[in-house]
Amino acid sequence: MNRNVRITLHPSYDVLAATTAARLITRLLDVQSERGEATVVLTGGSVGIATLKAVAESPARLAVDWAKVNFWFGDERFVPADSPDRNAGQAADALLDRVGVDPARVHVMAAADAVADVEAAAADYTAQLAAAARREWDDEDGSGDAPAVPRFDVLLLGLGPDAHIASLFPEMSGIRSRGVPVVGVTNSPKPPPTRVSLTLEAINTAQEIWIVAAGADKAAAVGLGLAGASPVQVPASGARGVNKTMWLIDQEAAAKFPEQLMRRDT
């Protein structure tokens, strides 16, 4: 197993969400103390949104300068802006509307009623990422070619029972995409069928990737993801942060992986 991969076991879903929230607050504080601002990529899903709610409910959230946190999304359902299925809306309700973020720093993927099609939504997000990357590059040294995406300090990922991450599904074109940071996804095996997603290349630019998974239905995916399977068949196995990759899982999700290889949080 790669040295920068860390596996942490939690006794329950609630402890997983609360502990991940505490980790995120601490990481944002550390990055802000170093660089003045921090950037996080959010995920949807039940445990992802539960984590954001736990952040909003933590007294420690007051230590973060939320006006200097940049927010991006790993994927989005291509549905109308007012749909309850939108990750952006769920994240706003759980955290973003509750802690005083700067709206200009919240970068959402275009909704189905805002652009012509999913490819236009992917192109729009690609442009947003490139613009932010250029601003960062100019701030740092003002020379050379900017990367396709800005610096991601923490990138959160959920995990599907089929080991998909973001909206990158096994054997589908999205997980095979190269040379682009964002793709449109059609015929998703999980409804809704049309989505927008960061590619694996973009995901793996993150300084730290945190894969958060809970429930017995995720156990097989956790086992396969940590066993080094091909990312085309097991997308989660391909997620590797520049500095660290963390698998944060509850007891049920850990059922098919050797417990002695995990660090236990209580």
C-alpha cells in the first residue's frame, strides 16, 4: 500500500461524520495559518452532507475565517437549480448558508436550466477552474502556464457500493477521460442519469483526498478500493492525493478489510 494512504476506522456513522468535521475544521485552520485562505472540494451523499452539518454545529467552526475559504464541488447532478437533488443546494443548507462564506468563493456547476446541455455545464466549470488557477498562478510568480485547476487543499469524496467516486463510474467513459478536468456524464447507473464530474486527473491534483464511507453496503467497495484494483473497474482505487489519501470509514464499511491495518478513532 502507498505510504501516503491512511485508513481510519470509526465505530459508527455519527462518530464518522463528527470526526471528519473536526478534521476538516483543523485542516482549514492549518492552511489558513500558512497561506491566509484555504480551498476545499465538497461531496454530496448522505455522509458528505452529514459531515457538513456537523461542521456547522461544531463550536470550533468559529475559529475558521469562512470568508476566506474557497469551495468547489467534485460532481453535480445535472438537474434544475431548484432541485433538491443538487449537491450545491444541500451543501448550502447544511453549511454554506450558516457560516458566513463569501458567495464569490462558492463555485457551483451549472444547472440544467442554466445551460444548453451537460457538455456546456462541463465547459463552464472547466473555465471557472482555469480562471481560478490563473489568478493563483499570477499571485505566486506571474510567469509561465497556469495549471488547469487551482490548488485543492482538501478534496472530499463519497464512495458508492460500486466503488464510484464523484460521478466517475466503473467502466464508463468518465473514469477513462484524460487531458480534461471536467466531464459530462450521461447514462449514469445511479439516478439522475446526467451529471457533471471532475475527472480523476483533476481529483488527484488535491493535496489531500479524503474518502468517507459508511455502511455495510460499502464494505466490498472499500475492500476493492484498498486492494489496488484498476481504477477503470474500481474508480476509488485511483484516488491519490499529492500529500495524503485518507480513507475515513465506519465499522460496517470496514468489514472486508483487515482491521490491523487501520487506525481506530473513537
